[in-house]
Amino acid sequence: MAEHVTPIRVYILVFLALMVGTAITVGVAYLHLGPLNDLVAMAIAVTKATLVVLYFMHVRHSSRLTKITVVAGFLWLAILVGLLLSDYLTRGFLSS
Amino acid sequence: MSSETTTRAWGLDHQFDSLEQQREASFLGMWIFLVTEIMFFGGLFAAYILYRWYNHDGFVAGSHELDVTLGAFNTAVLIGSSLTMALAVWAAQVGRRKLTALYILLTIALGLVFLGVKVIEYRAKFEHHLFPGPGFEWPGPEPAASVEMFFNLYFLMTGLHALHMIIGIGMLLVLAWLAWRGVFSPENHNLVEGMGLYWHFVDIVWIFLFPLLYLLGRNAGA
């Protein structure tokens, strides 16, 4: 019934996790991991974004309707990028 | 005084049945707007992925012209401003009027630090002839058009992000004033929460922009 009040402790912990994530992102960028470099950088960025959405933006404690709206937004972005790449990245398959 | 149907709850606008419904409408409405923002920035991210695929060497060279220290510093500043914004929403939830205004002002201050650093970065790019257009100069060996494409996207994406922050800071100034006047209550502080959502979204965009623009191919030639 009443809205959920997140304790300050949670905000501080999420903040610290985001700072650690930023430090790891910078550190990993200087390592030689080949194609894994991009993967690790994006995995950390997605994790950080998820933390912000769930805790800073209170989606974890919001209604199902809101949750579906949020997921739909990112899902449609994935469709946009996915279909775009399925076109451009496969063009070489025909000419070669 | 009891919860009769004729008695309106404190902070409830006339078009809503309950505080819960009012809050849900505000929350959902803001998220619908943010979904359009996801697609707005998402188009630019898609363009970035595609052009980087075709201009990889130029993008790496362009990325090396950016200052990682300043970028990382700004990332920390923006995450810090998200924390103060979250705390402003918390203060409004528990009915701390002055603390709400104070945290909003802190958020504005951190936002201004971010924009100040951005001005320093932009000025350096202009001085080094890296702004796309007739003045663009690139000695090579990477193709100048590829590097210019990187800076096209760099200025477009960070510029659009900075514009969102300038608009956000403007709205936060009004919000701080309203909070100080005691407009918000534990029952209705939906405006603070909605602005918080907007500010955190801008933070999320930067969380992706920083590694994509600043940290590209940093391990090459090390």
C-alpha cells in the first residue's frame, strides 16, 4: 500500500558498487583480452545500468506495469540494434 | 476525518481516486517518456556500432585523442550526483523539507562540475582542429574521414547528453525552490521522484558513453 522507502545504506552500497565498476572498466581497457575487451566493458556497463534502474530508480519495488514498460523499452532497443547488425554484418557473406 | 469516500486525502489531486493511483500514474508516465528517450539515444548508439564496424582504426585513433582521466573523473562526478538525487527523493519521502532542497542543490553543483569539465574537453578538441567540418585536420596514417566520423558521433552523443543535463539542471533549480517552500510531503512528492528518474536516466546514458567513446583500443601498442 504505502510506497517503499529504500534505506540510505542501500543507496550508499549501490553508489560504491558503481564506483568500483567504473574503476574496473578503466583498468580492463588497458589489458590485452582481444574481442573480450568490448564484451567485458559492455557487461560492466549493463550491470551498472541495471543497478541504477533497480535501486536508484526504484523499479525493484514498483508495479508490474512499470516493470513491463521498462523491459519493453530496452527490448525494443535490442530489436533495433539486432536487426540493424543482422543486415550490415552479414552483407559480406554474399559478395565473398 | 476518517477515510470516508467524501474525505480527500492530503496531497491528492482531484482527478485521482487514491494517492497510490496518483503515484503510479506519475511513475508510469515518466517511464513512458524515458522509453522514448531510450529509443532517441538508442538510434545514436546503433549508428555508433555500425560506423565503428566500418571505421575501426579511425575510431581507435579518435578515441586516443580523448582524455581518459577527465572522462573517468566526470563518470565519478555523475554517479555521485545520482546518489545525491536518490537521497533527495529519500528526504522527500520522509518529509525532510530543507534536506530535500539541500540534496537537490548538491546534485545541481555536481552537474555543473560535469559540464565545466566538458567545456574544458570541448575547447581542447577545437584547439586541436578535431571538431568535424571545414576546420577538421588529421595528419594520418588513419583515414581522416574515419576519424572525423568518430568526432561527429562524439560531439553529437556527448552534446545531446550535455543538453539533457542543462535542461535537467534548469528543472532541478525550480524543484529545489519548490522543495524549500515545502510543496512536497511524504504523501505527494511525485515531482521529486519524476525528476530523479530523469536524472538517473542521464547517468545511465553516460555509463555507456564513457567506455564506448573514451576507452576504445586503449591496450593497443602498449
